[in-house]
Amino acid sequence: MLSKSQAKVFFLGGTMVTFVIFLGLSWNSLSKEVPKRTHEENLTAQVVAGKHIWEKNNCMGCHTILGEGAYYAPELTKVYERRGEAYIKVALMTKTPWQPRGRQMVAYGMSDKDASDVVAFLKWIGEIDLNGFPPKPDLKK
Amino acid sequence: MKYKSQKVAYWFFAFSMLLLILQIIYGFIMAFAHLGYDNLHPVIAFNTARAVHTNLLVVWLLSGFMGAAYYIIPEEAEYELVNVKLAYIQLITLALVGVTAVIGYHFNYWEGRKFLEIPRPLDWLVVANVLTFLGIILTTLFKGKKRTTTSLVLTMGLVFAALLYLPGMIWFDNQTMDSFFRWWVVHLWVEGVWELIMGGILAFLLIKITGVDREVIEKWLYVIVGLTFISGILGTGHHYYYIGVGKVWLIVGGIFSALEPLAFLAMALFAIAMYRKGEKKHPNKIALSWTLGTAIVSFVGAGLLGLAHTLPQVNMYTHGTLVTAMHGHLAFWGAYGMIVLAFISYSLPNLTGRKLYDSNRGVLAFWLSNIGMLGMTVAFGVAGVAQVYLERRVGLEFGDVQKEIQVHFLILIICATMFTTGIGLFIAEFIRYGQPTDEALIAATDHDA
Ligand code: HEM
Ligand code: HEM
Ligand SMILES: [Fe+2]
């Protein structure tokens, strides 16, 4: 039967081995894959400004992006492709409360510049290579 | 015979119960919003309610873990906590930081990163607070007479949890990197180091309640936490499928995360086996129910319902839908909510000297909260599966789908009411126990109580 000290070796050894592999794979992903898949050359100051606005307002508290966030409002990874720039800017710049199908969005009343920054961020997000996510609806006629 | 300084644990538990009530209130706000009654929107928009709900969850659990550690470490190390006054100060500052963060969320003072909404300046206060806590625990352990496996595993979990908070504080321009490191906090907490905390607390409870030999319990504790890390560290890959990193994670994440339920299965089998082996003499049956309950429900909520959507082929469709919320509720409840309530149920009689553990109210609290939470899980699950089908496969608009599945939130609210009644009864019992005393602790024993 397994003894307590063998169990301890199993714990410490297993942890060490998997942790080293994890660090190696992470290093590879971050240094080799991310720059290519996210098109880092397009990560302009405007996109970063858009990300700041995205975080400052906790947009992820209602929406998902890259499939992460909340489930009250639509997935926004491909919103640029789906709706286009003009539609998104109206949603961000309007000062009157807006409730598509009963779901209420905060009326941010953003400036034209801020809204354009967020659009740039969403456009950049939409171009990331996500291994096929979000899936194409396969039953759609 | 116990230690007087263990008394401080009581106040951490009281704080924890207060936050649990608040968490539930904000849960109802969101459930009503999903049902189409988002009337509070101008004052408490959905994102505010959500940040408050999930952050209060994390803080009440952490406060529960800290209380448990302040109770367990003196007893395991056979040494009073080195600085009780500092422990009280640590609790008060924790409460202040928490209150500031929660108020801030109502005024757009936050960072939009799921679960890590606390703004960076406040993050530093959290770090200082946790360092104080760890300082007290580690010094006590160091000066103490004994360093048991149970106390070491618990402490290791707490130290790693603190360290893993740090990657979440780095700013990245690239959303993919941001997400990559957010999971080092979120995933490596709940599917890694928090399981050490849970395992340590569970081992302590089993030693006390079943009376089984420590050597046997602690041997299996090593096996369980070994399984946790071996599967859970590389299992992080199940969050890397679709965020902009390479395909290797589809394989690594898929295989290792599918092994994660083994750790939870081991925990459940272990608890049941120790219960059977034990002498079944301990009179605190309510603590026993919660202890066995946490081991079993965590296997269902984290193990089975996690497995249900962890393979990349499935996760492609369920990723970021209400299916995730289904799993999130039963997993957090079963593994971490219930272990905290188990510990409170076990320790209150020792802390206060009142032996109220045969009350029907306590039994009812256990069943109502668990059945209510199970019902909520089913409601989220049905809504989630319908959402996945209609939105991701049929291709209907998000908003149209939400209208279709709205009715499930009515069921959710009914089950949540049942859950809340259970929690209400639990807290009523908590209050009935009254406050801790030195005399009670000196008189407390575990076996012939
Ligand atoms: C007690 C342990 C666990 C807790 C508390 C927990 C909780 C959660 C939470 C809150 C999320 C949502 C996270 C976010 O989107 O930021 C999540 C996601 C996920 N969990 Fe767990 N979990 C646990 C264990 C497990 C296990 C053991 C598995 C696999 C077997 C698993 C599989 C998943 C998967 C695949 C996702 C991603 C869902 C998505 O793509 O949207 N979880 N979990
Ligand atoms: C009366 C009780 C409760 C109600 C009505 C409730 C309702 C909700 C709702 C509506 C959401 C938001 C889903 C969305 O983004 O659209 C949510 C999120 C969440 N709740 Fe609760 N909740 C309750 C209790 C709890 C409890 C007791 C726990 C933990 C033990 C918990 C853990 C969570 C977690 C982890 C999330 C985030 C899930 C994710 O992002 O996938 N909730 N809750
Ligand atoms: Fe995970």
C-alpha cells in the first residue's frame, strides 16, 4: 500500500513537473503565437485607448468578449463585422436610454473620439484568430 | 481544550454571513433583470449588480477561509495566535476595503475584468491585508509545537492564493494577454490552490468529526491535492481554446481538464470512506451533513458539470453562455460555500459553548439551501442549453433568444427563494448561538462532547 511519504512525493513531484510544462507552453504561446494571431502590428494607440474605455466602464459586466464576461447582453467579439461602425457609434454616443428587446444599456453619451476608439478596439478584437470561435450556426437556412 | 485566540474566527464568520446576504440580494436583482424587470437599471445597472454579486462571493469565501485558518492553526500547531489584536485589525481593514470597492462599483469606479473588478489602487490594500493575515498564520505555525500535514496544506493553499493574485494586477495592452493572465488568478484559484484550502479544512473536519487516525486522513489528503495540481495546472488550457492562443491548448487543456473531476471524486470518496470507518460518535450531526455534503456536491457541480462543457468540441458552442453560469453556481456553492458553512457549523458549538446542533432548523437549512441551489442549477442549465441551440446552432439573434428563454428565470427565482430561506435559517441559527467566550473554548472537547 501507498505510504504517506510516497503520497507526498506524488504531490510534490507531480506539481513540479506539470508546472514546468505549463510555464514552457505559456512562454511559447505568449512569445510566438499571440503576436501573430492577434496581429500585434495593428495594436495601435487608438486600440489601446479603446481598451481603456472598455475596462473603465466594465462593459464585460453585461457583454461577453472572446466568450468571457456576462450573459445579459450580446457577444461582441464579431460585432464590428455584424453591425458596422456607424451602428456601434450611435449606441455609444446616444444620450437617451436605449433598450433593444427590453435589455437596457447604459446611455454613455460618449464623445465622437471615445466612440471611435472603442470601435477601433472592437475591430481589432474581431480580427484575432480564435480557432473558429464563435461557431457558424450550422442549422441556419 | 482549545485556544482562546481561536475566538477571532467567529468575527470572520459573522462578516462572511453578512456578505452572503448582500450577495444574494444582488443575485435577485440580476435574476429579475433577466426576467425583463430591470427597473433598478438607472441606479444599479446589471454590470454593477454582477460585480457586487461575484466580488461579495469571493470576499465572503475568503473571510470564511481566514476564519477557519485562525481557528485551525492554533489547534494544529498547539500554540495561541501570535497577535490577536492584529487579526482583529486585519478583519476591520478587510471590511473597509470591501465596502469601498462595493460602493465604488455603484459609481463606475472599477476595472472591467470579470471577477477582478477591484481597481488597482485598492488591489494594493488587498495585498497588504493578505500579507498581514499570512504573517500571523506563518509566525504562529513557525513558533508552534507541531507542523501537521493538515496545517501545512491549508497554509500552502493560502500562500499560493496570495501569490496568484499578482498576475491579475499587471496591465496588458493586448486583450488576449489580459485574458491569459486573468485565468492564472481565476482558474488556478478555484481549480488549484483553493482546493488545497478546501482539502485542508476538510481533513481537519474529518479528523475531528470521525475520529479516524490522522496518518490515514493526511495520506489521502496528499493524494487528493496531488491529483488537483497534476490535472488542474495544465487544465488551465480549457480557458485558452478560443482567446487567441495556439491549438496546442485544445489538446493539453482538453485532456488535463477532463482529469480534474478525479480530484473531486477522490475528495467525495475519501469523505464517505472516512465517515464509514469512523466511530460515528460525534454529536454534531449538522456539521457532519455539511462536511459530507460539500465533498459530494462539489463533485457534482465542479466535477461533473465542469466535465460537461470542458472538451473543446462542446466548449466551442457553450463558451460564454448561461451554461457557464449553471456550472459556476453549483461548483462555487458545493466546493467553497458549503465547506465554509460546514466549518461554521462545526466550530460554533466550541466557540460559544452552546450545543444547539440537534435543532430541526439546522437540518432544514441544509436541505432547503441545497435543494434550492440544485433547482437554480437546473434552471440555468435549461436556459443555457436552449440558448446554445437557438443562438449558436440555429443562428437567431441574441435578444430574440433571450425572450424565448425568459421563463426559466421565473423558475430560477422560485428556486432562489427556497435557497434563500435555507440560508436565512442557517443565519438565524448562527445568531442563536450568540457570541464566543474564553470559558467555552477552554471547556470544549471533540470526542466525548
Ligand atoms: C470548485 C471548482 C470550480 C469552480 C468554483 C468553478 C467555477 C467556474 C466559473 C465561475 C466559471 C466562469 C469563469 C469565467 O468565465 O470567468 C467557470 C468556467 C469553466 N469551468 Fe469551472 N469551476 C470549477 C471546477 C471546474 C472543473 C473541475 C472543470 C472541468 C472538469 C471546470 C470546467 C470549466 C469550463 C470548461 C469553464 C469555461 C466555460 C466557458 O467556456 O464559458 N470547472 N468555472
Ligand atoms: C438567490 C440566489 C442567487 C441568484 C438569484 C443568483 C443569480 C445570478 C445571476 C442572474 C447571475 C448572472 C448571470 C449573467 O451574467 O447573466 C449570477 C452570476 C453568478 N453567481 Fe449567482 N445567484 C445567486 C446566488 C449565488 C450563490 C450562492 C453563488 C455561489 C455560491 C453564486 C455564484 C455566482 C457566480 C460564480 C456567478 C458568475 C457566473 C458566470 O459568470 O458564469 N450565486 N448569479
Ligand atoms: Fe477552469
